[in-house]
Amino acid sequence: MSLKILFIFLVAFVLIACQTNSPSMTQAPEETSPQYPIAAEKTQPSMPEVVMPEPTPVVAMPAPQPLEPPTYTPPPLPPPLPEPEKPKVSEAIPVKPVEAPVKPKEEPKPIAPAKKYYHLRIISYEYHPYYQEEANKIQKFLKKEHSLEADVREASNKKGDKYWVVDVGKFESENAPEAKEFAKKVKGIQYQRGKQFHDAFFVQY
């Protein structure tokens, strides 16, 4: 950059010198405009060179050493306490277990059969709702007219056929005098214009 500037100044100086040393003319000099020296070309100022400092050498640091844990020394243990003396245990006398008396097994008592009684059956009907209602009418009639307690119940024969019956009275024996007197009285009762209980007989249950 400095050589270029110096060259420009040198060229300008030579041109100025040539103009001053030229011969004078006989003729009247023509009016000419004064010449001015050629201005030097504007150039950008040169930047001063920046000198970089030399890099500082890097000093290698030693690697950190691992810290050792502090050692702990436990305090000394106290001396063991003396063991207490065990009390002397006297030898136990073996005790024989007392055997409980064995009770004899009680045999189950036989269940006595239910006592059966004799009842006077005054009428029997087919097993049908209509005849059940007829039996209930006889029951009401005997209670109202003769103060007799009658029982309307279901019965069956040996074949398994069911039917409705009306029973009255309760006796331990059919041959007892009160049973015979009761049967005679019931057989003579009039019901619906006739003695419908004339064929009554005793049954046991």
C-alpha cells in the first residue's frame, strides 16, 4: 500500500516539472486557465498492523487425586457383665394324670308308639270339592243342634283312593259302655229327613 502512494506522488511531480520547463511562444500567449496540480487520488488510510501477542503456553494441571475417606476407629466395647446365677430348680415329682371315670353309654330308649283311639265314622263321601262342602255342613249341623265336635278329614283305602269322612267321638275302646251308648245316640239322629248316620262304625287311628 505505501509503494503505490509513493508512485502516485512521483508521477504528479514529473508532470508539474514538464509544464514549468516548456519554451515561451512568440505570439501572445493565449489566455489559458491556470493549471493546477493533479490532485492525488484519495486513498484509504492504511490500517496499522496489529501485532498479536504470543499465546501463553498452557500449563498442564495435575489431575486431582481422590480423597480418601477418614478412617473411623470405634471406641472399645465395655467388658461383658457377669451372668446372674440361675436358681436351682428342684426335680419335679411326676404327677400321674387322673383318669375320669368312663360313663357307660346309655342306650336310646325305645320310642313308645303313639296311643291310638277309636272314633265313630258317621259318613263317607267321594274325594270332590262338592262333597267336602257337604261334609262341612254336617260338621256345623252336629255342633249347632247336638253340641257334638265333628272332624272333617281326608282318608284313603288300601288301594290308595282318597275320600272325605266325618268322624265324631274319641274312646279308648269300642267295646266300652260309653262308646256303645254314644254310637246308639248318633245313629238315631235325623238329618235331611232321614237317619243318614245309621251305618256309622268305629275306626282306630
